[in-house]
Amino acid sequence: MSALFVQHRAALAAAFRRLWATPLNTLLSLVVIGIALTLPAFGYVALDNLRELGRNASGVQQISLFMSLDAGRKDVGEIESRLRQAVGSQWRFVPKEDALTRMKSSEGMAEIVASLPRNPLPDAFIVEPANTEPAALEALRREMAGWPKVAHVQLDSAWIKRFDAFLRLGKLALWMLAGLFGAGLVAVTFNTIRLQVMAQSAEIEVARMIGATDGFIRRPFYYFGALQGALGGLLAALLVLAALRLLAGPVGELAALYGGNFSLRPPGVADMLGLTALGAFLGWLGAQLSVSLSLRKFD
């Protein structure tokens, strides 16, 4: 067993002892860190569920492609060939005769249709793209509009763009909130480590006198900050899960009232581990800054 491994194990054990030595202070610090990470984490989960709700509420996104009135079967076949190549999704052809028959069956339209000298409706294609991102839909619409014998391409994407803009705004606000609370977490760890360094100043001076390296002195504080942050991140993940469990019933009932079948999607194991790792990193960062500044007076 290498000496470096022994030193790391000793530093980790010392960090656990320091956490356990002051349980009340440790608990309060974990609560503060947990809450600081819970709010942006819950915002992330809420945006993810809101994005999924938008997909469910929108149903199938369709693009209506209307041919020119003088388009023939050869032109229709050309468009069908282009659709097979350009669209990795479903589409169907609506002949102008079927459209006229459907129009004639509408209430009050039979006499109007009968008085027309010829069929005013064009052949059309209803396209259901696989990629329903607003940018992809708009790009596909522009491409279709340039095809031969295509008179008009209709895409009702105004509300999709508004919803996407709302999600982008929410994501930006979430990043700002995460930055603020992340800085708060670093500040909490910074102050905790600073107080520990002050309380152990005599031990640090003695250790330096007998030849202890900076790494040996700093290591327990780094482990303490990382452990405290990781436990705070784990607490945040559990708080998010608890909040989603409490909200699952009311959200399901609300969706049922609107004829939907939506349920909140909780964070996965990878998300929880990522939140724990983020807490550990921010705790380590706070400890790094605090130890670097606090140990300068011993130089």
C-alpha cells in the first residue's frame, strides 16, 4: 500500500470525523447546501417536464403542401419522390377530388360546390415530420416551397415558436439562478473551512515545523468540503424526488380534467449522481479557495 494512498485515506477519515464532531453545524450546513441546490435542480426537472408536456399537448405536427391547380399526375409523382428522399417521416396524399367531396359533405356547402364550374381545390400532401423542432420544421417548409408545382406550404408554428422561446427564457433564468446558488454554496463552504483553519491554526503551525507539506495540510480540508457538498447534493436530489412525489397526484388529476394523461417524470439515477457530483465539486472549490487564502498567514 503506497504512502500517498495511506495519506488520502487518513485525510478522508479526518474529514468524516470533523463532520461527525459537530453534528448540529453539519446538519445546518447540509440543509443550506441542499436547499441551494434543490431550487435550480427542481427548476431543471420542471423545465424538462414542461418540454414533455408541450410535446404531448401539441399532438402531431403537420405541414400542408398544396400543389398548383395545373399540376398533373407526373408532378404529383415527382413530389412523392422528393418526400421519400427529404422527409424521414410519414406523409399522405389528398387528391383534389377527395377534398372536394369532403367539402361538399360539410353543412351548407353542397349547393355552393354544385354551382362551381370546376374543382377549385388543389391536390395536397399532409406531412408529419419526425423532427418537430421549430427550426427543423421551418427549414423543411422553406425547402418544400421551392419544389416544382408547389403553390403553397402551410405550417402553423407560431405557438411552437412562442413555447420554444418561453423554454429558452426559462433555461436562461435557470442558469442564472444556478450560478447564484452555486456561488452561495461555495461561500458557505469557504466560511466553514476558514473557521476550521482558524480553530486548528496551532496544529497547522506545529505540522509545518516538523516538515509537513502543503498537500498534507490541505488534503483533509479538501475532503471535508467535497464530502459536505456531496452530502448536500444528495439531500437536494432527495428533496426534488419528494417534491415530485407530492405533486404527482395533483398534476395527474389536473391533466385528467383536461382529457390528458400526463405524469411527472422524476430525475434518473444519472441526474441524481450528477447533482451529488456537482455538490462535491462546488464544496471542493470552496475549500480550495478558503484554504489557499487562509494558509497565507502561515507563510
